Amino acid sequence: MLSLKNRSLLFLLMVACFIITLTSCQTDRNEIMALGKKVVMPALTGKDVTMLYSDSTVLKIKLLTPHMQKYEKEVKEPVTIMPKGLFVIFYDDQGKEATTLKADYGVRYELSKKMEVKYNVEVININGEKLNTEHLTWDEQKKKITSDAFVKITTAKEIIMGKGLEANQDFTQYEIKEVTGTIRIEDKEL
């Protein structure tokens, strides 16, 4: 027979084993949920990337980005993401710089030939007219830029504000969908 001291020690040992067994069998819910998720990795990654687009050996577009990720598999449509911003130069038929576009974030959809840019978007055309917005879509096939966000256009004589915009690719012809205000700029001689 076991003494009272040994029985108490055995009881404590069994309780300790039971507690250890219970705690080791618990599974974190987040761990289970993560098992079903696939990690999508970029097929291509680049730093300080310069991409040139030409048509019949004539330079049309130059895109610069500090960081680029290209996803091709396990996505609905292959995309190129520029998470740290981009700067784009559009050239005219004579190869001269016509329009610039910069933004803090960009995504190019490879099949639909569209680019979406966000955050601190700025477009400047050959006439020096400047567009500022937070969201813009460029349709490469239609050669149009559109936005449903707030837009501000600054020209030499006025500042026009509104919601939504449709313009040609080089931003020389544009229409604000809902004009909310216009400020005239006066030339002052010093």
C-alpha cells in the first residue's frame, strides 16, 4: 500500500500530466485559418526599374518606379504593382516629352491594358496644366484617363475643382463631370 505522502505525490503528478495534456492539445484558431490560405508570391520583383514602351521604334512611354512586383499565377489577371510609386513620361509623335504622370501607388492590369494609380496623383500636360487627384485610371487601348474622385485642375488663368474627369491620354482635352468651383487667377505685376 501507498503511504498518504506517496498518494498525494501521485495525485499531484496525475493532475500535472492532465493539465499539460489539456494545454498541449489546444490549437490557435488563427493557425487553422492560415492553413487554408495560399501565399501568393510575385513572379518577378525589381528595384529602380525603368520600362520603355515604343511603337515602330518611336519611344512613346517611359515608366520609372523604385519598386515593382509582377504577379502572374494564382491571380485573376496578371498584374504589375508599383507599391512605392511611379513616374511616367508620355512622348508625342516627334519623340518630345508631352505629359507626365506621378503617383504614390500604381497597378497595371496586363490583359485589359489598364493602369490604376492612387494617392497624390499629379498629371502635367504640354501646356503646363496640372491635374491633382487621389485616384485615376488610364486605359491604354482607348488612350483615355478617367477618375470618379475629386479633381483639381490648375491652368495659367484658373483653378477648376470637381468630381470626376474624362480626358485624352495626353491631358490636352478634358471634361470635369461635376464642377464644384472655379477660382480665377489674376496676373499681378510686382
